[in-house]
Amino acid sequence: MTKDLDVLIVGAGPAGSTLAVDLARRGVTTRIIDKSPHGFPGSRAKGIQPRSLELFEDIGALDDILAAGSLYPPLGIHLGPVRIPKRMFKPAPGSDGTPFRETWLIPQFSTDAIIQKQLAPFGVRVEYGTELLGLAQDDDGVTARIDGPSGPEEVRARYLVGADGGASLVRKSVGIAFEGQTDEADRMIILDCRIDGLGRDHWHVWPGLKGRFAGACPLPHGDLFQVMIRLQPGEAPDMSDAALNERFRKQTRSGKLQLSDIQWKTVFRPNIRLAARYREGRVFLAGDAAHVHTPMGAQGLNTGVQDAYNLGWKLGQVLAGAPDALLESYEAERQPIAARVLGLSTAKYEALNRLDPASIKRGADEKQLGISYAGGPLAGSDTGEAAKLKAGDRAPDATLAGPDGTARRLFQVTCGPAFTLIAVGQEARADLAAINWPDTGAALTRVAIDGTAGDALALTDPQGSFRANYGIERDTLILIRPDGYIGEIATCGRAAAIERFTSRVAPAAN
């Protein structure tokens, strides 16, 4: 048996890889395995929502994500010889509280590789070709049997996370039900290829009767398209290149288009399922192992990486000595989000069947910026709230200034695995300096707005950006969690409120 480690992650898709990065930067000893011989080769989940762009900025992957992607092109709906232009996304209003406002187009094979690139500085790598065979757990940890290039071995970990997809062996091994439905009669061919004779300035859609359609979305920085062809119920498709070409020309009613250089192809079945639980003892589920969606709305990948972002800091804190009850908040916060996302993507997919224009529209719900954990187990304080925000809400960005007057975004300050405690007002700044923070677990970044407080980072709010975005009207302490959500807003009994919250999410202070 290999020596003990903190966390074994099974599955190296976006959720598992994001979790591995977040744990590694917290000093958590981690292994991440995947039974596939190499990284995922297809474009499949290709839309990154604004909230996920904020996550990727936090873990250091944003520049590469932006460089490898682009904005979505406008839709071009082909009706006979006519192409009707449509806008999928409504223009997003400007706000310095929301630095990313548009969904970003990037193929999944690029996203996976970019996330995993962040592991290298920590000496962690994805162990491809390594399969989980089984697991057993006790009060102290999990023993996993795995088989990889070096042969079978047993791995002992304090926790195990299954991010191994909709067919998750981890989920099945611990007996968690996967409730919902799979429509075997409703399937879609998806492939990555070139299309000779088709312009790259639109996401092309050729609608048909009874929800059948073909689509071709140009992937950025190259000549590939992601092609989607909806199948007839019960059809057994011929997946040869020649047959795919013939089908595409028939459904687009164009003999001039030619598929070539097919690099990846699959038959996709829309699953609509949600795990009954996200935790069984020391085993957790994340990403598609916990919830699977229709492809409408670009929600699956984004919901999965946000699972990882929520679970990572909590595992890190409990491993450092925080109360185990903190881990119970993972399911309580994330499962309702997945349920709502399932409803959203399913409604869009059903609208597609009716040829309803609503199926192609994308709005604020899909961008995931409005997700809140208010009312959840970590947001039960009644010590106060700002005019615009409450505990559990996403913490907005703001434009501040450093001591030399240089502009500094709040997200640059909160970036990283620490908590951030912000004081506004003279009395709150005195409370800030007095807060006793534990020496173990995530660190605390102290920020004093428009004043000084001990060794806190002193920033100014010359344009009133912070006060406007947060609705601050009086002396306030705001604690921001490592995943960018507000842990506590304290306007009265400020220091005591922060320390009560801290006792639930951090090891005991000295």
C-alpha cells in the first residue's frame, strides 16, 4: 500500500482537475487518476460562463483560457436558401463589479489542458491510464484499489472524491442513487471536423421537423467546427466518415458542404440526473458524477468546476483542523444549484423540440453570476447585511486604489486560497486589527478601506466603487470566503460575528 495522502481524486475532467489545483495550492497532498489513456480529445463542453472565468482567474488559468478562446459568433439559422441572423446572448450591461460579462467559447480539450497546466508548479500530474477498481472506507479514511501503468496498488487517503462522470464507479461503489432519466430514443451525433464550403462567421443551424436539426459551430483559432446532428428515435447511425458526410449534406440540404479531417466523434444521449447525496462518509461526488444535464445552455462543465471550487477550500480547512461539519455544507450548498441548473437546461432542450426560439436565447441565469448560498448552513447570521448583499451572495469586484493611487481591482486582492476580511469605517477598522485568526489552514488577508488598521492592506475607494457595489452605508466588516462568496457581513457586534463564523470554517485559533 502506498503511503497515506490527503485526497485521492478519481476523474481528471474539468471538475476533478480544478479540485486538484485548488487542493494543491493549499498544500494538500493529492493524487488525481483517470482511466483514459490521455486527455479528453473532443470539443464537447465548449462554453465557459462568466462566473467560471472568475474562478479561472483565481487559480491562475484565465490568461490561457482567454488566449485559447473567443466570443461566440452570431447564430445563422438556415431556412431554405435564406440565412436569418440571430443573437444568442443579450448584451451585458457594464459594471466594474462584474469583470466578465460574456460566455467564452473554447473547446473542452483546451480547457482541460489549461487547468491541468496549473498543477505542474506543485509537482502534481494527472495519472492517465490509471483506473479505480474498488474502494472501502472506515472512520479514518478510504482504501482504494487502483491499476495503472505500474500495476495494481492500494492507496490510502483521508478523503476520496469521485469526479468520474455520469457512469461514476465511485458513486456506484458507495451506493448513492442517481435519480432522473435517460431518453434512449433521443440522441445526437457530435463531431469535430473541418467543413469545406462553409463560412466561419456564424454558428450555423439548420432546423428540421420534430426537433431534428443540424448545427455547426466554428471553434476558435483554427479551422475546426463542432458539428451536431440530431438522430431520429431508434436510429442506429453509421458513423463512418462517408456516411456522416452524406447525412450532413442531407440535413443541411446542401450538396456543396464537405466534412473532412474528422478528429473526434461520438453519439450523445441527453441525461437528466441528480445524485441523491453528494457525500457518503469520506467519499464525495463532484461534476458529472453528481449531476448530468442536457447540452443546452452550457451549464454542465461550469456547474462541475463550481462544485470543485466549493469543495476544495472546505476539504483544505477540515484537513487543517476545522470542524468536520463544514463538509456537510458542500451538498447543502451545491445540490440545490445543480437541481436548478437541471431545470434550466431541460427547459431549453424541450423548447428545442418545439422549435421555440427560447431554446437559443441565453441570459443572466446561464452566466451563473446570480448564484447565492444565502439561507444555507454557512449563511445563517443575522448580524447585518449591506444594502445590496447578504451573507452567501457572490462577492462583487470593485475598483480601488493602492497607497500610491494606482488602481487595484478587489479581485486581485481576494485572488488565491485565503479568506479576505474587509473593514469599512473607523470602528470596523479597529475590530479588524483585533480579530484573532488561526495559524493553520487558510490565511486571512486583512483590508482596510479608506484608513489604516495594524498590518492590514490599506486601500482607498476614490470613486465609491466598493461602497456602491456592496451597498455599504455604515461601519462594516465583510468576510469573503476563498471561493468568492460572502461568509459574513457584520454591522453590529462585528468582531464577535466574524469570530463565530470563523469557528465554523477554520481550526481553533491560539
